[in-house]
Amino acid sequence: MAVELCLLLLLLCGSTVSEVQPLHKPPPGTLDFGFVPAKTYDTNAYHEPGPIGILFRLVHSFLYLVQPNSFPQDLIKKLTQQKFGNVQGDYQKPENVVLTLQAIYYEIGFIVSAALGLLFVLLLPLVGLCFCMCRCCDNCGGEMHQRQKKNADCRRGCFATFLFVASLIISIGVLCAYAANQHLTSQVRGAKNLVHSNFKDLRIFLNDTPGQIDYLVSQYNTTKNKALSDLNNVGPLLGSRVQERFAKEVRPALDAALTMAGAIRETKEALENVSVSVEVLQEGTERLHSNLTDVKIHLSNTLSDSACSAAQAASTCNIIRNSLNQLNINANFSGLPGVSEQLAKVNDILKIDLSSLVQKGYAAFNDTPDLVLNQTRNILSDIKNLLDLIGSNITSFTQMLPVQKVLSDLTIYLTQSEAYVQDHFPLVEQYDFYRWLGCLILCCMVILILVFYYLGLLCGTCGYDKHASPTTRGCISNTGGNFLMAGVGFSFLFSWVLMITVVITFVTGGNVEKLVCEPFEDRTLFKVLDTPYLLNRHWRNYLSAIVLKNPDINLTFEKVYSDCKENKGIYTTLHLENLFNINEFLNISMYTEDVSLKIEHINVNLSNIVLLDEIGKRNLLDFSSSGIDGINFAAYLTEINKSITKVDLLSFANDLEARADQLPKGALENALKGHANSIRMIHNQQVVPLEQAMKYVKARSTLNQSIRLLQRTSSEFMVKVRNVISAVDAAQFLISNDASLVIIQETKKYMDMIIGYFEQYVEWVKESITMEVAACKPIANVIDTAVDIFLCSYVIDSVNTFWFGLGGSSIFLIPAIICAVKLSKYYRRMDTEDVYDDVETIPMKNMENGNNGYHKEHLYGIHNPVMTSSVEQW
């Protein structure tokens, strides 16, 4: 009970997240809570047997042949739930008989194998006894006489080969048994470190859990600090949200007003440029006009001379006289209307700084965050106090829980358990030594038999002389035969002991492998344990009844083991929220509701924001009626596009000089040429500068650009001014009338953001409890260590390999006995032998014929010490 309670209390913060559903789902900024501190567990619950694993897999294959049936889940469930009383009739019930037959059918492989083994145990010693008595009566090969056969060498070779092969197989079997025996001993000795590693992991599990809980609780400060930071920045956050909502209407309106202020300044500059440029161009054209007038007067006076009356000059003078009208300016800038009236009105408009008025509107609108901050100071102070209260409640509640006491008790229990294991582990090693010694004795029994067989084969093969008769065989060959018979004798003596050991270990180890290890590996065993009402007929779920005191909760062995295998938190694994609900003590939803109510009381008044006052609007209207659209732009553009003079003066001068050359030589010709030079001088000194000098070129260009700018913008001023005023009025109306609704909406989003931090904290605690806090990997490691590694890998695999090797050796003792008995006849020295009359057939010339062809030395009273040997009688 203490363990369950501790595991429950370890994750006290988790019950909150298990039962508090998120109230809002905004995507606030992600908080970084860091990583829950956790140490690495040392135990690696995996065992690699090494090279002996080949033997383990071979034994598993053999067991599959003996027992190919799948794990009998239904049969075990029924057998467990079935009642078998002491009354004889209970076993004769039909359902019990059926279950018994099903169990026998499942175990038929083991039953048949065990029966054969028991038959071996009973018959082989009995056969050995009969064989011994039979030989003592000179039967069953006991008579020291060997009949001569033509295939004797072939038979001897076959028996020797078969015996050698059987001995090799027995040797392999005993080596397997010895290797399994040594492997089990070495693993038992190394299990001490594995047990220590598991206790160490359990200690880490207990010691780290309080720190993990403290870390979860401390991370509330991260949530609180972020919330406080946003509350301190309510101006930039909430105010900016409100500002951005209005900015879609306000900023374009103010931007348009500011653009109009710039347009007024540009209009003033354009009007000033027009006025200055016209004055510059008027000055240049007036001087040119005066000079051309003087030249025209002087040229007219020259043409009035009497010389032009002459017949030769009259026509030429008339042509020149008619062309004098061309000597005049073409662009007359003096006749253009002035713009001084419009310029004066614009200057009056600019006395009011419209840009400054618009900037005041910008400043008032941009002060929204500060305005929000100043109007929410009292409410924010209450919210901050509430956040501090939540943190204090969490801390005080965690201090009230007896986590440290329970952990201390568990630590003491764990220390005592580890001390108990450490104290009794030498006893386990001692018992294992006895087991190892007993198994070694069994192996030595087989090795003793093998030694006799191998020595018999060695001595018999090396000492055998094919030219020697059975009665004259050498001592080495005879010793080999004696070794073989000694091996046969020990085989009869030891075989039943060996087979009894094999049967017992085979039935035990095989069934544990098939009924425990294999179903544990594929987790079928857990499904059996999770069967409702199996372990207790009053409890539907046994584990939940033990841990949670509620058998109706679906808590299964398989799910717990799987979750711990994945290193999930024990709170989620054992469904501890069903045992202890701390939501009544730590209800985050209650605090979030209080925070929501506080935030909803935020009321921000934006009525003091004025985007553009009446003076600014009047200024815009005055600009629209400044009369700029009344300027005669066509007259300006017409004069700008005209040339400086009506005729090219340089061409006119050249033509005048050419016509002067047509006149008779004299004063008239010279006077006209002088006038031509004067015109050239005017062209070079006045016309060319007007066309090329930077002053005049810039003046014409500026005049052209300014007139076109004024022409292009004057037609739009009225519409633009009205649009700007309408946009400003609409934005001002939005601020004045819709501000409360916008503030409520944005306050709701701001509240969702603050609450979202708590929800993030709750979700993070939930995830941490599920996967990180009190991760129960050590519990799964303990189960794996006890069942999969120690029981199955260390013990059962070694035991099964031992009986597999020893059983194989015991079975092959039978053919070895037969071959050894047969082969010993060819190695041992006989008392009598066959003698034939046909000495050419068998070279035994020196032997006498006895009765029935036997040579019997006692009939002739001949004592032959070589032929007599009491040792050869067995």
C-alpha cells in the first residue's frame, strides 16, 4: 500500500491537468519550461548469451518439436477458475474430465518423452542385471570363445567405427551439459551486479521524484513571470492591439491629410517657380525685343536711301523691306497672366501648419498604449496579487503532502530488501555450488564411461594383431577389451541416475520455457493474468483492486508493463488519478476564472483622441478654394513651346548679306552688310544665351514643370480635400463610437493570451507526468531481470541445455553398450578357439582337434599358462 500511495503522490500536479479542460484555445507565445531533471538508469534489461546461444536456440527448436502447440490461454484460464475439491466426484464431472483431457493433449509431447525416459530408467538397469547374470552363465557372449568368420575384420572395423561415433556424440552431449552447467554458475555469480544495478535504479527512482515534483512546481514561476511581464506591458500589448484595429482606418486618413499638407507646400513652390521663371524670361525677351526693334529701324532707314530707288536695287530693297516684319520676338512672356493672387492665398493658408496638426493627431493615436496602461493600473495590481496567491497556494499545498515521509519509508524498505538480498546471496551461491557439483558429478559419470570406451578403442586398435589367434592376443589388445567391458558395466550402473536427472529437468525446464518464458516474451502471459475474475473471483481487475482499491478500473498487467517498458510516468501508468484527486485542493480553473473576471473589468476610454481639429479641416477647405484652377495654363504652355524669334536671325543675316552682294558696289551695300553683322551679333549675344544659358534654360524648364504640375493637380484638389476630410471624419467616428467594442474584443484576446500561459503550464505538467516524472522503467527492468534474464535466460536455458546434452549422451549409451560388447570379443584373449582339419584353409597346424572342432587343453592335460586367465572371466 505504501508503494501505491507514494507513486500516487509523486505526481500531485498531474491530477490537475487530468481533470481541468482548457477553457480557451488561443495560440499564445510558447513558453520554455526546460527539461524535467532525470538521471540515467544503469540497468540494461537485455541479456546476450554469447556463443552458447546457439545451443539455446537448438534446445528451443527441440522443445518446439516436442511441444508445437501454442500457449493454451483458454485452458489455463479454465483450469485456474475451475474448482477441484477433495470429493472424488469433482474430478468425474464432465467439464473437469474435458479439461483434464485437454491438459493431457497439450502435454502429450512431454508425457510421451517422460514415459520413454522412465522406461529407460526401469529397463536399462534391469537389462544390465540380466545381461550380467547371463554372461556369468557363459551366455550372452560370456563364454571366452570366438568363432572364426571370414568377415571378422569387417565386423570388427564396423563395431569400432560405430562405437567411436557413438562416443563422439556422447562427448558432444556431455560437453554441452558441462558448458550449460558452467554458464549457469557464472551467470548466478554475475547476478549480484545485476541485482545491485536494479536496486540502484529503484533508489534513483525514489530519490529523483521529489526533485522532479519541485521542478514542476517551480516552473509555475515561469508562467507567472511571463504573465506578469505581459501585464506590465499591457500598454504595448493590449494598447497596440487596439491601436492596430483602428490603424486600418486612422493611418490612411492621417497619411492622406499629411500628403495634402505636402501638396500645399508643393503648390506654393510651383507658384513661386512660375512667378520667378516668368520674370527671368520676360527680362531676356524684352531686351531682345528692344535690340531687334532698333535694328529694324536702322535697316528701314537704310532702305529709305535714294540708292534703293535705282532700277538695279529697287527690287532687292523691296524684298528686304518686306522681310523686316520677321525681325521680332515670337515668345512674349510679358503678356502672360500673373499668379500673385493665388500665391498670396496659398501663403495665407500656410500660416497654419497643417503638418503639425496632423502630427498631433498621429501623436494622440500613438499614445493609445500609454493611455491603456494608465487606465488599467489598479486592475493590473489586483491581477498580480492574484498570481502571487496562486503560487503560494501551490507551494503550500505541496508542502502539506507527506511525500517525503512516504519516500523515506520506501527508501528504508528498499535498503532493508537490498541488505536481505546481499546477506542471503552467499547462501544462493552456496546452493548453486552444490548444484554445480552434482551436475559435475553427473558429467564425470559420463566422462568415466567415455574414458573406458576411448581407452578400449585406443588399446584394442593399437594392440590388435591380425596374425594372432584369439587365444594368443597380446596384453594391450586384451586390456582394450577389458576397458570396453568396464565401460559397459559403468553404463549400466550410471544410466538410470543420468536418465532420472534428465527426465526431472526436462519436464520442469521444458514446461517453464513453454508456459512462462515464451508467453512472457510475447506478453501472452499478461493477457492471462488480466483475465477478469481469474486471480480473485470477486475482482474484475486484480491489479486495480490491489493498487487502486477499485476492481472496476481497467488497469491491466500488460498495459502497466508496456508503459513502464516505454519509460512512461508511473502516475499515468497506474491511473493514480483514480486514487487521489487533488483538483479539489488545487483548482487552476478557479484561479483562471478569477483572472478572467479581473481582465474583463478593463475599461479604456479613447474619446480624448482627436485626429484633426476644425482648424485643420478649414485650412484644407481654404486650399481647395485658393483659385489655382483659374490659372490660364494653356497660355503659359503656348508661350513656352514657341521659339525665341519668328525667324532664325542667323539665316536672316546671311540672306541679307547675300542680297547686299546683288547690289552695286557702294555705300548701300556696305550699310546692309553692316546691318547683317549687327543681326548676327544680336543672335550670338542674346538669342543663343536665351536658348542655351543655364539661367534661361532652367527658367523655361522650371516654368514648364511647374505649370504642368499645377495644371495636373488643380483639377483634383477639391475632390482630394473632400476625400481626406471624409476619411478623417470616418476614422474619428470609429474611435468615438466603436472604441468600446474593439476594446472588449481585444481585451478578450489579451485575456486569452494570459490564460493561455496557464494552459501551457498545465499541458506541460500533463506531458511531463505522462512521460518524464517518476518514469517507471526500473519497475519494468526488475520484472525483466527476474523473469526474462534470471529465470529464463540464466536458469531455464541453462537447465534445458544441460538435460538436452545429458539426455543425448544417455540415449547414445545404448548403441555404445551394444557396440562395446560386440567389439570386446575381437580385442580380448579367448580361452578357446575354432580348429579345422583343413590346415590350408586356416593356418593352425600345430593345434589338435578336440570334440566338435574345439581345442580343449584340459582333455590332454596340457597346462598352458598363456591360455589360462581368471581375469578374462566377467
